[in-house]
Amino acid sequence: MSASTFLYGGNVHANGIRQHYLRYGGVEGARAERDAVILIPGITSPAVTWGFVAEHLGREFDTYVLDVRGRGLSSSGPGLDYGLDAQAADVNAFAQALGLTRFALMGHSMGGRIAVRAARSQPAGLTRLVIVDPPVSGPGRRAYPAALPWYVDSIRQATLGMSAEDMRAFCPTWTEEQRQLRAQWLHTCHEPAIVQSFEDFGRDDIHADLPHLAQPLLLLTAERGDVVRDADVAEWQGLAAQTLHVRVPNAGHMIPWDNEAGFYAALGDFIGARVA
């Protein structure tokens, strides 16, 4: 068994809030010559839940996993702006605060939308984008194929305390270890933040951002789950012609949970080194 690539968890004050992150890999050897990777999780995924992916990426890259505001150990509670623009500004301020001179953004689901909005402003140092099964909903578009009560009900139960077995009702295909970790951390997702993010899936138009993106872009989509259809991929590529697309087989929306090896194979060497 290889040694863990986890280095530490940290906090930085950026864009006016405390941003918590987990760091993997460091900058030794070949990693020092490669772009850093900032991983932005989805709507109810604190950074720690992406640790297994970051462990793998950390073998080749200096990797940072963010707690998006209102999740995990980053700033949360009433009074914060939980809109997409604020989330995107957080990411760019985070990279600047840590002095990252070359970095890729990898965002899953909501995190993919955050990465797109962050990239629109052309932040210094951003080299490429990996967008993983992003909601393609928006004004006048097909709704995101999930229901808000699934998120709210599970958060409320986690706030009271729940077990891995309790989590099975919400994530029936996950392993016990995956369900246990989600049960442990889901209570850190601030319900109003999650509600706004979910509702913003239908209000924010990320398609308007796509023509403004200059970086190479890899769009990874799930074979199952109906989040991104073939027609959506074609529209995306029409708006951002540099987009490469790979559909990951045997996977639903939570791609690495369903087919971790397939996720790495689809990623290939797009961010500078092969991680499969």
C-alpha cells in the first residue's frame, strides 16, 4: 500500500471569508513542474468527502480541495452571500492568497459551475478546466434532475445525528465507508446555502460564460443520471469549441464513487500527467 499523499488541512482568509482546504501531494520532484490542482466539490460535498480522489491526484500534483462557503469548515451561517458570483470569487481569491502561479480548476456538479464562472474573469495563473457532470439547467432550460427535499431531508437528519445505515436511504449504492463519511460531515452543510445553490441551478446561466473561456477544457459526464445529455454536450462544444468530452461508463452523477478507475482513465493526462 502506497503512503498517503495527504499533507494537512488549512485555512486562509480570502474574499473576505475563512476558506478551509485540504492539501495533498506537495511540490516535491516532478510535481513542482506541474500545475497545481484546485478541486471544487458539489453542492453537499465537504472537502473531506473528495479525499480519496485527492489522495490519487496527489501522487502527481500539488492538490487543494476546497470547502465551498456554507460547507465543511469554511465560513458559514446567516448573513453570507451564497450566490454563484461569490463562490467563484472565493476560488480566484483562494488561488491568489496561496500564491499559486499556475493551476487547473477541477469542479464537480455545482463545483463545475463555480469553476466556469471563476474562469470567465480570466484569473492570473489559470491554465485549464476540468468540469465534471455539471448541471446544465438555467433560465428557460431543462430542470436539474434532482429534488431539493433529497438534500434538505438528509441534512436535517444529519444535523440530529445519523449513521451509515441511516444514510443508505439516501445513497443506497454507496459503500458503508462512503455512507459513514457523508453521515459524519453532512451536518456541516448550511441548509440555506444548499437551498440557494439548488435554486440557482435554475437561475444562473453558465452557458453565457462559455464563449468567454480561453483555457483548454475537459468535460467529463456520467453515463447515467441524465444530468448532461448528448445534445447538451453539443451545445457546450458549440459555445466553447476547445471543449473535449469524455462520457464515463458505468457511472452516475457521483462519478468517482461509482467508477473511480473510469474517472481517472477519462481524465487521462489532460492536466499534465496521467493519473490512471
